[in-house]
Amino acid sequence: MAQRVYNFHASEATRESILLRAAICGPTGSGKTKTGLVIGTRMVERLGLGPLYVIDSENKSALRYAYSPRSRQGYRFKHVPMPEDDYGPAAYMAALDFCESQGAGVILIDSLSHAWNGINGVLEQVDQVTERSRSKNAFSEGWKTMTPIHNRLIQRILGSSAHIIFTMRAKVDWVVAENDRGKLEPRKVGLAPVQREGVDYEPDLFFDMTAPDNVLVVSKSRSDRIAPGAVFRKPGAELSDLIIEWIEDSEPPSGARTLGEAVNMAVAEGLLAAEEKSVERYKEAKRRLVDWCDVSGVSQVRRELAVGQFKERVALVAGPKPPVPPSSPGRDAGHTPGREGGHPANPSATCSGVPFVSGAFLMNAAIMSDEDRLRAIDQGRA
């Protein structure tokens, strides 16, 4: 076996533009969804980010908190319901791809627990893979297949080009505790996240919430503004502003912060090169992506997949266009899809200075099996 050669790079450490990774865990009724919406909305408003997107696997429960023009109450966000028959890692990653392609500034995943124990989630797929195997051994067959896939889902979340908040259900127990009036009452508490053990190691902030009093306890914090053990009752603007102050106490990004951002930036440059018919500019965009991977310690396999995705996305948007289909009856008659000349639209958006390209190429991603996607999910987006 050939010995691997390692190339390390060192640079002066700076607190460079933080992309939030926060988890909110609690039993039903503890206020996870609302707290995520409060923090996400405040971040969008104060940081001038792209829209808040909510990936909803909780039977559209987030819509209960949506803005109402009648009462003028609620939260403004883009709602992305998960397929009701597929909560597998591939579906979650396809949803993240879509939100980022639309220019999401903050993405709230509500909730990540279904990727573990929901329909077609990791636990269910472990059973399926094991049942199809010859040995029927869950450890050597099911978990051997699904553990890498789950790892890539977590890495995909951590590598997102948007701020990420994700909620998780908690295994529930009841305790008798003293309330604000000094009387004993039963209280619902969460024991552990409904997710793989160790998931609490990943985010910058990990919050536990209790029901029915909606108390938030900081279980983990990498922020110097929020101490572990801090308690927030019905968390709102106070907690949100502490998070925002921490995010703002950093240097502007000098380049891509994640592999996903690096690919997005390379694609944007590649599209400009295609418009100008500049081969040299296209090669330069590709070279910058490869250099970023080298400096950031990205493995050879992931680097090759990222370059492949760069080529695919540029070719998809800048290549020959299919004919424009006739307008559907429900479409506004005055709307002409696409740009001048009859070409279909290639929407792009900008979030925190990072360009995003249309996510049309991901339309079929959610219906792929996780086993089939295993070799593709690292294509510069994990």
C-alpha cells in the first residue's frame, strides 16, 4: 500500500466570519420551533442576510407560527416541507441543497430527529439493508452501510453555506419540581436527543429546553457571550442578540468558509467565464477551487467530486437550453419565464456575499436511495 503524502499549511489565526451551527433539543411543547424562528428571524433582520428557510419534517407545524396579515403577528420565512414518505439523509441533503440554491441566509431544520428514526430514516434503512443482505447481520451490513451516510449528513450540515439551526426531539421523562410559586408540580424534561449519540459535539451552541415552562438551558457553548449553564426563560431577543454580537465580533470573510461556499463561488466565476467565452477565466475558477481544497485539507476524493460538481453546474446553466414549455393554466398570464430570448430562467441570489446558482439540477436528488447517493453526496456540498 502506497504511503500517503500529507501537505499542511499554516496561517495566522483570526476569528473569521462565523457561520452559526446551533442545536435546540427538548420534549414536545418545550418551544423548540418557536425559539428557532425567533433566533433565525432576528439574525436575518439584524445581519441583513438572505431569507429564513424552514425545512419542516414536523407535519408543517412551523406554519402555525407563520406571519398572519390579519393579526400582523408571526414570523416571515420560506417553508420547505419534507416528503411525507422519506426522511432519509439524502432527502435532508437535497433540501439543504435547495435552500442554499435559493439564497437562504438562515436555515432552520425542524427537526433533525426524523433523519434518525423517521420514515426511511437511518434506523429504518439499517433494517432494510440488513434484511436484504445474505448474512442478516445488522452490524456488518446495515450499520456498515448507513454510518458513513449519516456521517455525511452531519458533515453536510456543518459545511453549509448558510447559518444553521436544527431542532431535535428528546427522549422524555417526568420529574416533580418546584415551580415559581414554590409549589411542587410535574415537569416534562428531555433526557437525550433522538439522534445518534454524540451529535451534541458538533454544533457551536447546544440548547436544552423544558416543558411546559419553555426554559432554555445552555448545555454547550463556544461563544464568549453565552456561558454554559446559562438559563433563559421563554428565550427571545436577549438570547438572539447575544448570538448576533458573537457572530459580528469577527473579521469579514476573506474567501470561502466551507467547501459548499468554495464550490458556489467557483460556479459563479465559471458562469461569467462562459458568458465571456473565456477559457482562461474558466480554468482560473477551477484552479482557485482546487487551491482552496489543498489549503483547507480537503481529501483527494472530495476535491475531485467538488471539481466534478463545479463542471456539472456550470455546464447545466451555461449549456444549451431546452425549449420553454407553454404556460400552465395556473400561471400568471403576464409572466414570461426565463431571460430575454426565450431561455428558461437561471435564478441566482446572494447571501453574505456568496453567489448561489439555481438548484434545478437537484430535482431528482430526494428520490434517490441513500445507498445510490453514497458516492455522490460529497460533491462539494458536504
